[in-house]
Amino acid sequence: MKPAIFLPDELGERFDAVAKAHNMNRSEFFQRAGTLYADALERDDKTARINDAVDFVGAQTAAAAAASARALIDTGAWEW
């Protein structure tokens, strides 16, 4: 695949300089950069879904955990 993209000159020069400093050609630089960015976005999406699920059951789970902990402490089954 050979996509054509527009970059402002300053940005293109910056990317070229960074790629050269790290012994990469332009294609390798954009492949790595795109992969890292896509991975970060996918990770953020997963985190948001997990956070939504935790929020959905959070109050009930927190209350149940607190009650269980209190019962352990009250019965002496767990000492501080």
C-alpha cells in the first residue's frame, strides 16, 4: 500500500530528521509511528470499556466488599 499524505514542511523535516537519527527510512518511521498510535488508541478504547463495566457494578461490589471486610473484622477472623 502506498498512501499519499500531506504534511507541513516543518513536520516532514522533523520526522525525516528523527528517522535518520534512528537509522530508519521514512516508511519505517511512519509504520512504527502509526502502529504505536493505533495501539495506544485501542488500549484507550479497552480501558474505557473496562471502566464502564467497573462503574456499572462498582457501587454494589464496593458495598459487598466493605460488608465482607467488616464481618471479618467484627468476628475476629482478621486482625489489623
